[in-house]
Amino acid sequence: MPSAYWDESLASLYRQFQYAFSERSLEGRVIILAGATGGLGAATVSLLAREGARLILGYRSNRDRAENLRAAIRRQFQSDIILVAGDLAATETRQSYLDALARLAAPLAGAAILSGAPARASLAEISGESLAHSFESNFSGPVLLARDLGEQMEKSSGGSIVFLATMQAVAAFPSSLNYAAPKAALVHAARILAQEWLRVRVNVVAPGATVAGMAESSVSSGKYDRFIETGAISRFGHPEDVARAVRFFLEPDNYITGQTLLVDGGLTLRRDRAAK
Ligand SMILES: NC(=O)c1ccc[n+]([C@@H]2O[C@H](COP(=O)([O-])OP(=O)(O)OC[C@H]3O[C@@H](n4cnc5c(N)ncnc54)[C@H](OP(=O)(O)O)[C@@H]3O)[C@@H](O)[C@H]2O)c1
């Protein structure tokens, strides 16, 4: 008795070494990029616009930067982007994403939720307030938006959600508790959401020390030079490295869910501390 799910015509193609790799798989598809006007998001916007995706782009309050990015994308790729403003923790903001989507009258194919706050604080500086603020920015807002968008995709044609965490959510770094603990919770939330949905994949990209966005000032100040000088990494991360990882998970025929991909050049391997 053959499997009810066996596709003999596909098997026949494979026996002839014929495989289907779509080249421009995001062309024409609607993708929401929340918190994507910053250093890592802008590179992701650029990569997806270049490919012809239809983008809804969210930011919190820096309208000038969002408008500049929209104008650059129009100039470079003749592509129009819809902008959504507001804090993701607010119900009205999350509704604005759904309203923008409804105006496009096309199914949502995927969403990358990049919003986050550096929430730097030493152990002594951490307070209930600082933790609550970090949880709101780095966990609650992204998770609630993912819930709203994921439910919609699960009911229609399925799709993909990508969260942005950090290498600090995967490995322990000094003074990172205030920032990294909510991001680690985000990593776990991704697994639970991935289990919840059958047609919506949920994954996480966890960047390392990258030269753009919220790490730019630390990298440019020389704070992380020791990672290169001691052989922990060969170079700092570029926004394009992260954008490519986000795009990988957004591909419609991607088969991966519930996973976290570190884009850290191997920093968390701590080659600098490994015995030779
Ligand atoms: N850059 C790095 O090296 C690095 C390393 C590890 C992890 N990450 C993570 O990667 C993600 C993107 O980082 P980035 O460097 O691109 O950050 P960024 O340059 O600071 O940009 C942050 C983006 O998120 C928006 N945003 C922030 N808080 C928000 C909120 N509460 N509601 C809605 N939007 C909000 C910002 O909008 P406004 O500009 O209007 O405020 C902006 O579009 C973050 O989650 C970050 O934690 C970054």
C-alpha cells in the first residue's frame, strides 16, 4: 500500500536528477518588516525590494529616517513601500499593520519583526522598571504582532515569521541580563509558536557584533576590537549578513521551523578561549 502522501511524478523527476530551485521566490509577495528602518532592517528592506517583494515597513517614531529609506528604495529599485508608525507594544500600532495589509488586498507571505531596544544596564543598574521596559520592547511587542500576523497566515495560505534576537540570548555575556533575557524568551516563544501553527514557520536570527544599527557606536568606538585581536572572529558582521539570513527563512519553500540561526561569525564559539 503506497503512502497517501507519495508524489510519484516528483519522485520520477528526482530519479532523472531534475530539481526545482526557485530563483526569485519573493517577487510580488507581501512581506511585513516591523522595526526595519534601523541598521539591520534597512539592509533587509533593500534585499527584499531588489527581489520585487511588496513591503509594509514599520518604525516607532523616527519618521525622517523611515521616509529617507523609502525614498532610497524608490530611487534604487522603483519600488513603493507602505510605512506604518508606532510602538509595537500598542494595540493600535499592531492594528495599523493589519489595516495596511487589508488595503493591499493580497495574502501576507511573511513577516520579519526586527524591533528591539539595546536596554543596556549593569547588574547593579537593573530595576523592575528597566526589566519591564526591555520586556516590552524586546519580547511583548514582537510576540503580540507575531500572534496577530501568524493567525492570519495560518488561516490563509501559510507563511513565515522571523524574529531578531541576539547572540547574547544564546550565550552568556557580562552585563547583558537586561537586554538578553527578554531576547532569550523570544527564542523560546518562537519554538512555541512554531509548534502552535502548521502552515506558518517561525524562526529566529541572532546576530553578533554588527557594524550597523544599535551596535554601530560600540563597534566604531573600539569596544569590540578585542574580539578580532584575540581571534574570536575574523571580522565584524555586516547588515547584509543578517539580511541574507532573514531572507532565507522568508523563502516560501523553506522547510525549517522553530530554529535559531546565529549570524555571529563564530563569536559564541569563543575561539579566543579554546585550548589549541
Ligand atoms: N545591530 C546589531 O549589531 C545587533 C546585534 C544583535 C541583535 N540585534 C537585534 O537586531 C534587531 C535590529 O537591530 P538594529 O541594529 O537594526 O536596531 P536599530 O538600528 O536600533 O533599529 C531599530 C528599529 O526598530 C524600531 N523600533 C524600536 N523599538 C520599537 C518599538 N517598541 N516598536 C516599534 N518599532 C520599534 C526602530 O524605529 P525608530 O527608529 O522609529 O525608533 C527601528 O526601525 C533588534 O531587535 C536588535 O536587538 C542587533
